[in-house]
Amino acid sequence: MKRRILIAIVLVLLLALFVPILAARAGEPPFAEAPAQQEQQGQPPVINGHGTGYIPPPMDSSHLTGQTAPTGYFGQPPSWDWRTSGNVTPVKNQGSCGSCWAFAAIGNIESKMLIDIPYTCNFSENNVKECNYQRLNGLGVDCANGGNYFVAANLLSQKGTVLASCDPYVDSDTSCTSSCTYQKTLLDWRIICGNVVPSTNTLKTYIQTYGPVFTTMYAGFSGFSTYNGTSTLYYTGTEAPNHAVLIVGWDNSLVHTGGTGGWIVKNSWGTNWGGTCGYGTERGYFTIAYGSASIGMNSSFIYRWQDYDSNGGIMYYDDCGATNAWGGGTTTCWGLCKFTPSSNTYVKQVEFWTLDITTDIDVYIYDSFDGSTLSNLLASKLNNSFSEAGYHSVTLDSPQAVTSGNDIFAVVKFTNSSYVYPVVSDYLGPNVTGCTYISLTGANGSWTDLGAYAAEDVAIRLRTSGYPSSLFSLASYSDLTHTTACDNFTDYSTQHIAYMYATNVTPSHNYRVVYYDGINNKVDTQSTTSGASGNVSSQHTFDSVYDTAGTWHAIICEATYTAPSTYSSSWPCILTSDTFTVQSSAIPEFPTVWAVIVALALSAGVYLWLRRRMSPVPA
């Protein structure tokens, strides 16, 4: 009898212990985390003294197959080589260190600078390999263990590139040089595909549209380490990639064991390896058959950047960037981050990671959140979408002023195309509680503290600047008797001038103002210096020979940049811009011009006739 009583007491105690736990679990929201990537076996190899170094990111990315491609090209040429237009920087040498990922990423960014500005640069791979968060905190990114573009994109979005002259490359693990001046900051990085080889045409279209592309391959097959450029490589093995390189072009006529057609690729094993592969005298390149050695997996590229803003900053909790993702069984989920500005500043952009094509991204900034209810909406930018996964930036329509010590709350609604883990998080870095939240609906009362729930941080960021965004707008048109603000230029007299101004730019700084006419041709470039209050003024006098009526664009950029000859809103060096309509009557008509020419011709004729009449007659 005593034994039964003892057993009953034990059962009651066990029930008392586990029932609250089970009840608590039953009340938890149905969040699920993304599948992990299969871990790479062993360290990236050193092959014949040459380092490799690619390791996959923690998250599974097999759903990214290169299922979309840029539009606008009606066909691809049989060959393409970005070297022929001067948009590839010199070959470098990683030595035996597993830093190929840093070289391929920097090579991609350097080519982007040449294409966009153009700007010849030599950025530091050493800074990327030594100053990223994982390396600084002993989380496995070093010469022996390698890295990937996620690591590079995380560092370059938080800080920026530095010049190699300030932090030269060292073929071993060394300390981070933190004293260099940052040059360019990454704002948008696009993933073409994960651990899947995309279609050849898809990859060609990305290369043709955006420039050389970071990609990965398996470098351990026979013949690669001793390659001399006299043939096109072909390998049918399916081993996982261990090396990152830069595809700079293709040639459908390349002959190899498996047929014809292959990629032109820049390696980081120096100029004593490889060949010239059809262009110039610099070695260090190789050609390889489409799809061979898993080349094409994990392809990505920098899409958008800005000059480093020494007056700005970025607020975030995802120290290691994108290392995990969460969802609730559907393609939509919400994320929230609480930030406390350390100074009075302006929020210009909301930034975040995505692991899928997104069909809708809505961003909000609130002034108040009590852990359950959001209130006092300060700013929003709705109906954004991105054709590729990666790191993205949404610019607010107007910069949001924030105050030192006053909490603000960044909220993002993520809707993916198919992947059911829309909110990206970081589990590697130190986590916080009471600062980052997730929700299935975004409704009041639906938020869960991800730090308390899973010891992870939501990967949403706010980029700030000490100066609000520039406002560049039409001031007025001018004629002999009118000075009136308007949105359209019309002809009231014989003087036809557009006055433009910019406000809130960096004081006492050199800029360029560029005008594009109604058919998007560049018709005027002016150098100017902003005043002490941060204002820039400019004017353009319409010209009947060079100017065309229609929708005009005026842009402002740094004085060191050369604007393209044709207007493009995607040119990343535009600090701010404005459009305005120019009526044909605002431009001096050709008959007026011809009348002047005829008058000049008649005057010249009369002068010559009088001169001849007055000349002495020869004896």
C-alpha cells in the first residue's frame, strides 16, 4: 500500500512539473526556422601551393535556382568579355591563404566601380578577410577555414571598402587594420543562385547586364592547378564548390572535350598561373566548359553602393549578418527592431536581408512600441519588391529626423515568392532580448521577442546620415519680364533659362550638376561648390541646336564622377535628381537661329562688297 502511495505521489509531482511546460509550449506561436545548409566536410584545400577558401553559408539555399533573369536583352552575342571595355581590374594573388572569397568579392566590386563611374580602384582584400565580425571574434573565418560573399557583404554594408595601399594583402592570418579611411559602402547585393548551377543563359544575362559575377566551383580536379591557358577545362564531377572566382565573360566557340562553349574566368592565383584566354597579355585567367566543376553555383553580384558617409552610421543587431531565417508556414512574416539613436540624426534607409525573391516589402518606422502594440507612425515606404535574394536597402521618401536617446522601431513586412522563412536572423552574434521581434500578422498583440524565444536577432537595419537627403528641385524659369516658380517651361520672351537648386548637401563641397534633355541625352555638365549652409544653385540656358523638348532630368553627383552620356535612374552616383517638362516653345526655334546666321552672312557680304568698291584700282 505504501508503495502505491509513493508511486502516486511521484506521478503527481511529475505532472505538476511537466503540465506547465507543455501548456507553455502549446501557447507558443508556430514559428519555424529555416533548414540548415549541409556542412562542408573538412577545410578548403591548398592545391599546389594555391589557396582556395570557399565555404557555404549556414542556411540552405537550394531553392535559389536562378529562376529569374534580367529583362531588356533580346539576345546574347556568341561571346562577351568585360576585359575588352576596360572593366576588369588586374589579376591578384591570394597565395596559400583560403581567401579566394575576398578576392572574388572585391573583384566584383572593383568592376562595378569601373562600369558605374568609371573609377579605377584597388580595394583591400586583406581588410575583408581580417576585419569581418566572424574573424574578429574567432568564429571560424580565417586562412584555414575560408569564407563567402555573405561575410564580405556583411562587413561592406556595415562599414565599407578600404584601399589596398592602406591595408596591403598578407598571405596569412594577421590583425585587422582599423585605421583606414572607408571608401564605398554596399547598399544592395543580389544572389543569382544558391548551391545550384543556374541555366547558362540566365548567368549570361546577369553578366551582360550587371558586369562580372562572383561564383564558386570545385578546384580539386586534375589539371586545374597546373592550367596554362592553352585549352578549355572540362570536368563532369559533382563535388561541392571549394573555390570562389569571377566570371568576366563567355565564348560559345571554345572547344573542349565535352563539346563547345565556356566561361572566361578571372582567378586569384597570380599572373604566373593560367593564361590570357583571348585578350591582352595578362595571365591569370582560365576558360572552362559551361557547368563543369560545379561552376556557377552560389553566384552573386553587388547591385548598389554609395560613397562612405563619414557623417552617417548604421544601427543593427545582426553582427554576423544573415545566418538563419524564420517563418510560420506561409510566405509572409513580419520583423521588428528597436533602436536607440546615440545622436540627433536622420534615418535615410531601411535595410535587411532576404533569402528569396520578394513580391512585397513594406517598411515602417514607429515612435512607440510596448512589446505588444505599435503607435505613432513616423514614416513608411510600401510596395517594394526585389527580383533576387540578398541584402537590400529601401530609401525613405523623406529622411526621418530622430533624437538621441529616443527609441524608434523599424518594422518590415516580408512577403516571399515561395520560401516560407521570410524573416532573416543572426544566431552567431551575441543576441539581445527586448529589442527584436517577429510576428505572423503584424497585428498588435502578435509580437514575439526573438531574443527570448530563440536567442537570435532579427536582421533589420537603419542607415542614418548627419545630413538629411538633398532636395534638388526646379526653382524657376526666367525670361525678360518673368521670374515665376512653375513645373513647365514655356516661352514668354527671348531668354530661356532653367534655375535649379539643391539643399541639405554637404557644406563647402564640390559637386557636379548634369542636365539631360527630353530624349535623355546629356546636354550640360557644370562644376559647382556648395555654400556654407549646404545649398547648391545652377542654371541652364536652353539651346536650339543641342536641346530637345520633353521630360528633362537634372542630377547632382560628386565632382569626381563623370555622368553617363545617357540618363539612367539606376546610375548609383546620383545623390539626388529632379524631373521637369520643357515645352518646345521654351527652346529657341530654328528659324530664329537661321535668321541670325543669314543676317551675319548678309553683313559679311555687304562688308566684302564695300571693301572691294573702296579698294584703289590698280594702275
